[in-house]
Amino acid sequence: MSMALSTVLLGQEARLNGTVTDSTGAVLEGTRVRATQVLRNVTFETTTTQDGRYLFPRLPIGTYQILAEANGNRGNR
């Protein structure tokens, strides 16, 4: 599983979005994506859309660990 992501800084918040795909490049719908802020150990969660996209529209500025999990299988961090 792979993830493409981008960020945009908005004042004191950031927007994080990307696409989750499998090893063949097919998008993965319904994948749970978690963004954990490293400093505070706070986790935000979302699910990929039909086209494999995910969005965290308003995250506090910081360093995050991103984890995608589809059908119980953990992907790249």
C-alpha cells in the first residue's frame, strides 16, 4: 500500500490530503487513515473515498505519523 500526500499551511492549521493505492497502483476505497501528531500524541482519523482519496482539512501545525489500514492490513507510515 502506498500513499501520496500534500500539505497546505493555513495560519496555525494545516490541510493534509492524499491518495492510498495498493502495490498495483489501484486505489483503495474505505481505507482508514490516521494522522498522529508526534509531539502531543493526538490522533485524527478519516476514511478514503471511492477514488482512494483522504483529507484532513484542519490539523494543528506539527509533525505527524501517517498510517493507512485497509481490511486489517497496515500499510506504509
